[in-house]
Amino acid sequence: MIEIDGSVHSGSGTILRYAVALATLLKEPLHLVRIRAGREKPGLRPQHLKAVQACCSFSEGSLEGARAGSQEISYYPGPLLKGGNFHWDIGTAGSTTMLAYTLLPIALFAKAPCHFSIIGGLFQDFAPSFFHLQKVLIPTLKKMGARIEIEMVRPGYIPQGQGHIQMSVYPISDFLKPLSMPEQGKVTQIEGMALASHLEKDKVAQRMALRGQKILAAKGYEAKIDISNDQTSVQKGAAFFLRAQTDKGCILGADQAGKLGRRAETIAEFVAASLLEDLAANATVDRHLADQLILFAALAQGKSRYSIPFLTQHVESNLWLVEIILGAKTQKGENNLQVEGIGFQP
């Protein structure tokens, strides 16, 4: 049985999600204790519980202790990653994208294509946005041989959620390919999305776009930003996203969700500053992609190398997980990562 202390390193729900995903792939039982022990609300929150239940149902496994607030679970994955059609409603504004991240590595090694319908939050603090998943992670995984399609049916925000995404994942034919991105190269394009729901009167989307373009222009970058005034969300909300592409094939993103009292201009300033900081660090991935890629690099066949803006607790957590669960060999510097993948096949 794999034994994991969920309080170490970042102590976040990411440890739970990735540990459950890897245990599912390996078909090995998992005992996880002190789940999110240091958080303000420790234990399983609804979005974490749904991730564990989703992996369990996907593999037809079994669970012990999986309930809201629990800080200890035992998980026994089933013998088959069957693929097919799945629907999950988190029931809160919990992150749909984090559930999607949990399912992605499993679905890539399933016996048949997987089609997921997930309802919950799409844009919020402390979770990847839908735009980052769609425009940064998935295109990067495509370079590793993955085929993934995703669309947003309806935006969802804190506190009501009810956003809706649909994702299709097709099994890889052989191994995931390693990723080699040692050089950032020259920025060739910056584009973005300014999304506002039920806020057209206040011109929130337009204000985010204009402020973002002005900040980037001051640094010599011209940005094409699409404006979307949505009327389908169940509540008011906003999100701003930027993506830079380089002539070396690098994709770096930055984003932030709206929040009561957070001005449109403040959102744009944060997002533009984050992207510019990561570019200035000569990174080949952004601060979020830096940790998101580790699990996939560890499953790939061969050595992955890329430069990161800086080390984070999530990077430390994910390196630790792939080392102790998969036996992957990793090296880290202040601004670079190297992961020797195990060449996983189910």
C-alpha cells in the first residue's frame, strides 16, 4: 500500500488529487493521512471528495473514509481503466479544472476514449482557470503525444458555481513523449481573453482588455485580446487571461478571476505583471505549468527538461510525489527542472 502524508510540502489538495490519480494508474492501494491538515478548513472539501470518487468510479475501485471533512482515506483502485462517458457535478463552486487535471493522466491510459462532463467553478483564486487549461496545458501536452479536446459550455464563478465544461481524452498509442524546452526564445505573439458575465453595463471586459494592452504596450508587446460579455452564467463574474507564445514553441499563460471589490483594472494589472515576470525570468513554462507538467513528464518515456520562473511548494510537492510513488528520478535547480520519466504503460 502506498502511504502518503498529505500535510507535507504544499499540504494542499493537489497532493491528494495526484496521489489518487497515480495510485489509479498503478492499480495500487493508497492510504493517505493528514489531508490538508494545515489548511483553514482541513480535510476533504467537496471538490476534493469528488476527485477521489471520480477516480474510484473510473476504475471501479472502492473507498474507505471518503466524506467531507475527512483527513484520512484508504483507496483501492479497480483493475481496469475502462473509458466511456462520465458526468460529475461538484455541487459547489469547487474547481472543475482541478477535477479535469486529476482525470487527465488516467484517461490518457484508458482502454477507450473518455468523455467527461463536469459542473462546478471554472474561474476562482487558488485553482487553474479554464482558459489556462484550454490554452496552455492542453497544447503543451499535445507536444507529448496527447489528444485532448475541451470546451466551456457555461462559465462558473464563486460562490454559486454551476459552470460547465466538457472534455474528451483519447488514449495514447504508445508512450507519452518527453518534453525538452531549454530555451524561451523570442515572443512572437501575445493574445488573451477578457470575460465578464452580466457586467456589460460596467464595461468590465473592455476595461480589463484595455488596461492589459496598455501595460504590455509599455514593454513593447502588442496584445490581441478577445472580449466576451457572457449572459449564460448563473451569476455575475469575470476572468482575464493572457498567453505568450515564442519562436521556440514555448507557451506561457497568466490569469485571474474577478472578485467582489476587485476592480477590472486591478485584475488586468496582476495578470500582465505575472506574465511579464515569468517572461523576464527566461522561463520556458509559466509558474503554474511548472508544477502541472511534472506528473506527465514522470509518466513519459525519456528525460524532460524545462526552465521555470521560480521554485514553488507545488513544484516541490509534485516532484516528491512522482519520486516516491512512481520511482521517477528528478533534478531541480533554482530555475530549471529535469524529470526522467518511467515510460509508463498500463
